[in-house]
Amino acid sequence: MTAMTASAQMRQIPFTEFDLPNGLHVILHEDHSTPIVAVSVMYHVGSKDEDPTRRGFAHFFEHLLFEGSENIGRGEFSKYVEKAGGVLNANTNGDRTYYYEVLPSNQFELGLWLESERMLHAKVETKGIETQREVVKEERRQRYENQPYGGILIEVLKRAYTKHPYQWPTIGFMEDLNAASEGDYKKFYKTYYVPNNAVLVVAGDFDAKTAPDQIKKFFGDIPKGGTVPRSKVVEPPMKGEVRDVVYDKIQLPAVVMGYRIPAYGTKDFYAVDMVNRLLSSGNSSRLNMSVKDAQQKALFVGSFSLPFEDPGLAIAFGIANMGVAPDSLEASMDKEIARTRDELITPAELSKLKAQIETEYVNSNSRVEGIAESLASAHTFLGGTAKLNTELNEYLAVTAADMQRVAKQYFVKENRVVLYYLPQSQQKN
């Protein structure tokens, strides 16, 4: 076992890590400041790993694997945690699926048992599959189909990517889930829910000296899986701006722009993310001050990065104020984006951005569940767990010239998708 710490500007997160013979990577962060412990598992499987005819499997399994196991009755998984006074949750994106429990520290082994059951004995059977299909169907209706502007990300992704699996949304498509057999689901589980495709993180009030033996008791006998398949699709460069119109059940038009950006963890990613923050982080950001407040062209305006393992997207969007035409809103947004290409950010703006990022870093690592996820992500996507303690430096090292350079390279019209979201009442038959 190796103890790792590294120098960074903020408080260090100490940890130890080791591998079990079956390939499970284990990270331990001991902290006795509060009597709680987080037990989490990150599986390196997301929507980009799905068969194109079985889109939505990764997210579906996030739901299905709360159904129970050979030793946990259907619907009992959550009850174990709740009766112990804890909380639990899970989430999925294009690259990974993450599960966690936060429990009183005297329930540490309960968390280990639950996650070992999920890894080895989950119930992947027709009854649970049918139940969770209905749950996912309802989630899709509520979050995407019946939510104003809910389909924006779906519409951008399918135009921004022509080859790469990022072109479909994490929630997938019901026709694929309905068409899948029980055998398809079992195959997915046996392929990706294996110890050599996972990282177990324990953070909080526990004894890091005795924890390895406890972890081996629950996880040591789980068989190693086969070689985990990885998508090798490389999305070709865009050949020019893609423009389209989407009609939706909305009252006010919206403008959405999606720019191709580098993969999460690369040097340019941090500079690109800083540009996005400059544009929309807080009320004093450029898009808010200019487009929303000064010109009053937008009811809401913003931009954000999608930090994907493969090259992702930066998305800028605005919801037009009453009476504002989409092309007028687009022109104002374009003007602010052009400023990032044409002018160096001021020292005051750069200092404020970096202070915001430092604060965000402190806040995200102020609770054991946040630390657990950060440790898992650093190991899975940044090339090593120790990167958790140095990633902040990647942001702090970004210069005004870096930001201008990436703005000129990535925030250009030939590298983007532009969508006008219009009310269905404007659609011509």
C-alpha cells in the first residue's frame, strides 16, 4: 500500500490506495472530524460504451441495481441505508456510473456489503427490468419531453457528433430498452460491473489500518472480469457550422451554441473551462452583464463545459426576452464570445475567476461524499488519484494568453452547432 500526498495551493486530501488481486482499485481517505463515512464505487462505464442499438443501458443500470440482489430483497436496498440513518444515491454520464452511501461510521461494513452485493449478486431479471423501464420512461417524460427546453442537450449532441457515441443522451431511448432481452442486460452487467472496471472509495470516519481486511472480506472473492471493451471511435473535425431550428412547447425562443472542445484533463480543457466561466459564472459574468442586464435581450443566459473523457462540448445558451428575435440574441452572444478571442481578459477578471474556482474546490471537498467522488474521478480520468491534489493548479496556471488562444481555436463558428429553439406556434405546416 502506498501513501500519497502532493503539493497544492489548497488543503491536501490525504489518501492511501491499493489494488485487490481481482483488479478492484481501492482508495481510502480517513477523516474523523464527523462520525460519518462515505462508501462509493465508480464503474468506468457510461453511455459512450453502449451498443448503438442499446442506447441508455448505462443509465438504466443505475436504476436497476437498486432492485436488490441474491441476498437483498426487491426494494430493500434503500431501506437498509435509511434504517441505518444514512443516505444513498447514484448518477451516470457519458463516461462512468457512480454509486454511494453516506452512513454513520459504525455502519461502515453495511456500505461495503451493499456495494459488494451490487457488484457480484445484483438481480438482473425480467421483473426488475420491467419495473425500472417504467421508472426510466417517466424520468424521460419529466426531465426531457415535458420540460420546457428539456430537449436542448439531446438536440445539440446529435448534431455535434456524427460518429462518436456521445451523439446520444445518457438517458437513451425507450425503443432500445424495450427491444432488449434479459440476456442483453445480463451481458452488459457481466461485462462492465466487474472489479477490474471499478474503483472503491471509502472516505470519512473509519480506521484505514483495519479497513483493507474488511474490504477484502467483502470484495476479495469477487471474480475478475474479462477485458473491458472501450469505444475507439474518434469524432472527425467539424466541416463547418451546423445550423438548425427546433420547435418545442415553449413560449420564448432560445438560442443554443455547442462548440467542440478538448477532453477533460487536457491542458487546453482548463483554459476552455475558464473561458466558459468568464462568460457566465455569476451575475458579474460577461454574458449576464451585457446580454441579460445591459441589453435586456435574454431572460436567462449562460455557458458551461461538458467535461467528457473524449473531446466534449462547451454549450452557450440564452432564453430570449419577450419580443427579442433569436438572431438579435445570437448577435449579442456572439459579440461577447468574440471579445474572448479579440481581447485579453483583464487581470482583475482573471483573479476573480481563480478565486471563484478555489472557493468551488474547497466547497466540493468539504464533505466526505464530495471527497469520495473527487478521488474516484481523479483515479479514473486524470491518470492518477494524486491529481486530485494538483488539479486546482491546472486552473491557477491558466494565463490570459491561454484563454485568448483557446478562444481563437475552439470558440469559432466553423467549430460549432447553432440551434434556434422556437415555439411550436411559429412552425409552418
